[in-house]
Amino acid sequence: MRYWLFKSESSTWSWDDQMAKGDAGEEWDGVRNYQARNFMREMSVGDRGFFYHSQTEKAVVGVVEVCAEAHPDSTTDDDRWDCVDIKAIEPVTRPVTLQMIKDDPRLAEMILVKNSRLSVQPVTEEEWNIVCDLAGVSP
């Protein structure tokens, strides 16, 4: 299993929106960055991810699971763009803010710290375990 982070503006697609989709999940569509798209192409069903509210909150607010591997993004006719489907697994007990992540020296190399604009990014197993601990959820 691999680990990821999915960023969304809460005003566009929030954790509550994701939770409302239940086990069916939802396409993680609209990504128009080649690196983020390529990361989605690497994902497998069962991979886990953090759901991160960007813009105002800037915090990990939930845990998701990839429930469909990369397929054409339904929001475009351009065949360059793929997406995965994700489903909500659980909300975090304590949101983990970007500032908390930046302040933790164990997370200094996390892509979120180094390239905070990338909307889909890998998370190492060690980073996953640390953030889960900070968030009060089981890894």
C-alpha cells in the first residue's frame, strides 16, 4: 500500500462533500497538472490518502482510500487527463494544520512542506504514521 495527500478548497469540494458520497466515492477530477496526474496513475485500489483542505483551513481533515484506479477524467474530452476515485474512510480526531507539519522537524522533507501547491502528492510511510499520530487516527 502507498500513501498520498489530496488537496481541495473546502468551498469547491469539502470533507463533508466527500463523506456524503459514502462507499461509492467520487472522482478526484479537474486536476490539470502533469505531475499530479502522473501520481494518480501510480495509485492502486486500497491506497490511503489524507484529505487536505487548502486555502483557508490548510489542514488534514480526513482519511480517504482509492476505490478506482486511474481512468479518463469525466470533466474533459482531453485524453491527457486521468483521475482516480476516492472514498472517505474517517475524519481525523484533530485537524493537522500546515503550520503543525512545518513545525515538526520529522516532516521537514514532506512534499507538502516543499511544494505546497501540488494538489496530489505522495506521502512516505513514516510521514503517514507521524501525521496519523498528530491527527489522532490509527495508521
